Amino acid sequence: MSIDLVFKIAAIGILISVLNQVLTRAGREEMAMMTSLAGLVIVLLMVIDLISQLFTTVKSIFQLY
């Protein structure tokens, strides 16, 4: 795992946080919630890909085909 992934997740978190604050101050609470959910889904997809790679590596190490 590279440190780039951590920086990508942090950047997404900061961007979503700023967008959430701006939208909340503008009275668009629904859009702020949708933005937060979209950010969460993006990060979860990135993590799910890493977990899939982990399982593939474990299967190949222990030869569990």
C-alpha cells in the first residue's frame, strides 16, 4: 500500500468537508448530505478495491485456489 492512497482519501475528506460547510451555510442541507454520501461512497470503493487485492494475495500465498 502506498502513501498516495492515504493522501487521496485525506484530500477527498477535506474537499467534501469544505463543500458540506458551503452548502450548509447556503441553506442547501439536502445537497450537503448528498455530497457527503457521494464522498463516502468514493472512499469506500477505493478501500474495497484494496481489500479485494488483499484477499487475492492471501489466496495466492496459501495456494487456496
